[in-house]
Amino acid sequence: MTDEVEVRCGIGAGALLVLTAALVTTRPPTVDGVALFLAATVLLAHVLDAPRALLLGLTGWALATGFVVNTAGTLTLAPLDTLRLAVFLLAAAGVATERRRT
């Protein structure tokens, strides 16, 4: 079942949701929480193809921005949020693409 890339993408999204719940309850500093989301997103994107890695990167950014940077799931597109979005997307797609080359 986990041979299907769609299942792995769903598992990755579920893992990010669990991370969201943990971070909302502990309220770490914003930089630490975002870094943790980025690390988890990159780790989970390793087993995906590029399109699904981009989807997971977008999910990681949305959860980090909505619950670590802001509260109650509020998404914003301030300059730092846009930069954060680019970093999440590039990192997630980069590891997925790199994995496919080897």
C-alpha cells in the first residue's frame, strides 16, 4: 500500500497535521517551529515525486504560517510569508527531484 505515491503523500500530510497539533499545544518560538516544519516537510518529501512534493511543501508552509507564525489558521502573504513559501516549495521539490536522479 505504501508503494503508491499518493498514499505516501497522504501519510506525509497526516504527519504534518500531527506536528501542527504538537506545536500548537507547546507554542515554541516562531523560528524554531517553522524550522521544524521545514525539516519535517523535506524529510517527508524524500519519498515523493516532484508534483506531490510541491503539494506537501505547500501544506507545510500553510500549516507553519497558519499555526506557528499566526494563530487560528490565518494565512498571510506578507513579504516574509512569500519568502517562506518559496523556501518550502523549493526545498520539498528539490529533494524529490534529487531523489529521482539517483
